[in-house]
Amino acid sequence: MDFKDKKNEHGWRSNPDGFSDEMFSKIWQASGSYKERFQPDMEAGLASFQQRMAAEKSHALIVPIQRQRKIWLRVAAGLAVLAIGILVFKGQIGTKDDLYTLASTPDGTLEHSLPDGTQIELNHSSELSFIAGFDAKERNVKLNGEAFFDVKRDETRPFIIEAGEAKVTVLGTSFNVRAYPNEEIIEVFVVSGKVQVEIQGAKQPKILNKGDLLRFNKKALKIELATDQVGAPVAWHTGILSFKGQPIPTILDGMERLYGVKFDLKTSQATNCLQTLTVQEGELQEAIQALKLSCPKMKFEEAGNGNYTVEGACCE
């Protein structure tokens, strides 16, 4: 050893860790024959490691902490990438259990086909949540707002809608559910088929057939049933309403739903006045003019923000 090597060896010896002088000398001499420019092949080492992992899946791999730090970091990085890949794969195969939420905007509706083939349309400012794959025995959804459902028939899996205090169960039919959290009334209207409606606190569920309308007042805890109704509850969905011998309040209620406005009827005399009228989406002023022709003494005053005051007599 030259002077520099002896100096370095002396410095190493000054930090003994239980080694004898003879062992120190042998280790130092062996290190001198190591190739100074040697660089390990990281890629080959990682490939070899992966092959060993595949061939010996049942064996644990113990990596000595004294090995080259760079190799250890590469191995750790490889395992991290492998772990991430497993998590992503698990996420992909588990999508059937993921919770999905459909939401419409305040000024628009949203149409969607559910995984079972059921067609739905959300009215303004509404949300529908469901598990992507549904359940093996039931098809459950949760509604906040208003939606029209055309349910794909499946007698082995009933379609269940949770809408506030109401629970609607069907096998296959078309109907409308209105259950906005900020409104006192929950409505269920059947267009075709038959549905079962359960109200929290009620002793017996209600069975609704085509044309039946159920209204539940959340504040008064009161259920009202009406039969043979026109399509006013689904006017927002169909875009058209035909009234045959219906009273003015019923017509105005349908127009409110179709046009998104509010009519404040100041006279009770018009309650018993029956009219026949067809109105279409986007033709509010035409519908008002049609009512004026039938009832010339009725006056419609616009109060702003989509509100109208209705006064005057009809059918005197």
C-alpha cells in the first residue's frame, strides 16, 4: 500500500466495530482489487428479480440492508408500481359495486339508460343515485327531485325508488316521482302498469294503477289519492297536455308544470268551470290566450319571476 492507502486504512481503523487488525487488512486489500468503474446493470437486475418473483411466488424475498442503496430503491419503486397496478385492477373489476349519481342542471333535464335497461329522465335540479351493477335481488335507486321512469320489466328483481319519506316498488311500468327536499309534497303518478308506494309511518302501502296520483304532505302527514288523472304530473316530460272537461285550477296546475311558472288564482268561481284545451311546451303565451278566449273576463297579470296573478270570472 502507498502512503495514501495507509492513511485511509488508518482512518478506517480509527472507527473499529469489533474487527481485528488482521480482518481489517484483508478487507482493505480485497477492496483494492474491486473495479472502480464498475456500474451494476440495474435493468438486468430488476428483470432477474421479477423472474425470481414469478418462479418463487410462495417464498418471501429478504433484501439485506447492506446491499447497494440504488438497487434497493429500484426494487422498492418496482414493487410500488406493481402495487398501484393491483389497486387499479381491483378498481376496474369492482366497478359494478361503485355508487353513481346522475344530476341535472337547474335549467335543463337529463335522460339516461340505467344498467338494467330502465330509461329515466331527470327534471330540473334533480339527482338519482344507484349502484352500477344493482343487487342480485333488487334494483335500488335514490331520488332527490323529480324523475320519469320507464322501468325494464324483471319479475325476479323489483325496481325500488327511495324518495324522501316515500318508497316506490315496481316490476316494470312507467311513472313519475316528484320528491324535492325543499317541497312539502311528494307525488307519484302512474302512466302505465302498477306501482306500490310505501309512506313512512303509514300502516299499509298504497297500490296505484294507470292514471292514479298519490300526493303525500310531509308537514301534515296526509296522503291524498286521485284517479283517472290527465297527464299534468308528466307535462314536463311529454311536452304536451290535453285537457278534456277539466276545471280551471287543474289546467293552471298543468301549465305550471309544463312552463315552469306559477299562477295565483284569486277567484274561486273558476273552480267549477270545465274547459277543453291542449297546450304544448314553449307556447305559454299561446296557452294563456286560449284560456282568455274561453273565459273573456279572466285577466292574467304578470308579477315577475315567472309568477302570474289570475282574476275574473269564467262560465257565468
